[in-house]
Amino acid sequence: MSDASLMQRALALAAPMIGRTGDNPAVGCVLALGDAIFGEGATAEGGRPHAEELAIAAAGGAAHGVTAFVTLEPCAKRSAGGVACADRLIKAGVARVVIATRDPHPNAAGVGVERLRAAGIAVEFGLMEAQALAQNAAFFARWGA
């Protein structure tokens, strides 16, 4: 599968959750390697758990070495005090993270990406960014993006 088709899948996972995640954006995440999808998830009703958390749980140990396709930059801090998605991706051992768009929220805003890169994980931005921005337009308007 192409990177574009996997990001499209992540966007499709998030779409039904728009307007149902409280103050959080509707995010989709797909964990894949080649043509195999090992886990996927979307931000749950009310905003918890996050998409990455669900995708990693679905993949289990198979998450090691995969690429994570995420529609929004992984969080670096959880307002409820749980483990941040950037830290979950690092612990799972993903090799690469492809992110549609940056997150302007203070609990993300580049910090999670810095952690991912410091852990040796390749990070790319911008794949299907326009679609991701449109999907969570209300969230981005609220945070000045």
C-alpha cells in the first residue's frame, strides 16, 4: 500500500468521530508495514482514548518497526495525566511516523515530534495536510492554526 492510501485510511477512520470527541480533534491512526496493517484506531467518543493508543493496543507486539500514519501530530502531554501518544509510539518501537498536519495545541506543538526524533524515529509532515485541516477545522480555528 502507498503512504497516501494509508493516510487516506487514517482520515477515513477519524471521519465518523468528527463532533463526537469533545474538545479534542478527531484523529485517525494506522500502523502498517508494506501491505500489512497491524493496528488502527480513531479518537474515541469524548476524546479518550486517543487514536494512537487504540492502534498500538490493536497491534500489540507487532507495532515494532512499523510506520504510523497519523492525521494529527501526536500529543506530548495528556491533560488527564496519562501516557502521551508520542511516548506510546516510542515505547511501541515504531520506525517512522507520517503526520498529516501539525498540532497547535500546547500539549503537542512540536514537543512530541522532538521526542520521536530524539528516539531515532523518522518523522514526516504534510501528507494530505489540506484534508486533515478541513476535517478538524473547528479545532484548528479554536487554537489559532
